Amino acid sequence: MASIHREIRIDARPEDVWDAVRDVGNIHQRLCPGFLTDCRMDGPDARIVTFGNGMVAKELIVDLDDKARRVSWSAVGGRLTHHNASMQIFSDGDGCRAVWIADLLPNDLAGAIAGMIEQGLAAMKKTLDR
């Protein structure tokens, strides 16, 4: 199973970054505009996201933990036979770190997914940096 771990430092208060991350139905506007062009809730625990490259994915929201500042989700359908991911926000000096971890199958999609994660983190930084 491929496991991808990426993180980025953001020059913003962790509370503010977490507020955008935890708004799971509006991440295309508040968190990473451009990387995502649309996001809509599909019931209380799922969302449909449209990426800037045109790809559409359904993601089940597995957990939203305000105390740990961590959200986890699972993409369902498409070419992935297994996918679960999480993002956690940690205090880091006068800013924060966003840590994105994804585990997936098949392994040969790891490079493409890692590239998308890096694009998503770059969009977050651009959007949320002071």
C-alpha cells in the first residue's frame, strides 16, 4: 500500500487554518481555491469535490476532531481501490504546520496523488498565509 506524507508551514494562526479545514463543504472557497473548483455536501457525511484538473471525487468524512484539529476522509469509487487520508493542523511558533497523510491502492497511482497533495498544500499556503 502506498503511503504519502506531506506537510507545509503556514504563516497563520492554527485556529484560523483549522477553521477553514474543518469547513468540509466549503474547502474550494476557504482552503484551496483553484486546486478545487467546487465542493458540495452529499448528505451529512460525504462531499463531492471537483479538482482544477476536472477530476470529480466523492469523499466520505470519517472523522472531524476539533480538539486534535484533525479531519479524515476516504475517497470512494474511481480508479482507487483503497483510499483514506487525513489532515492535521499543529501549532508551530507563530504559525502552524498542515500535515496531510494519504494511504492508497493501487500503488501505481501514488505519484499522481502525491502531486495533487503537493498542489493542494501550495494552494492552502497561498490562500491562508498572512
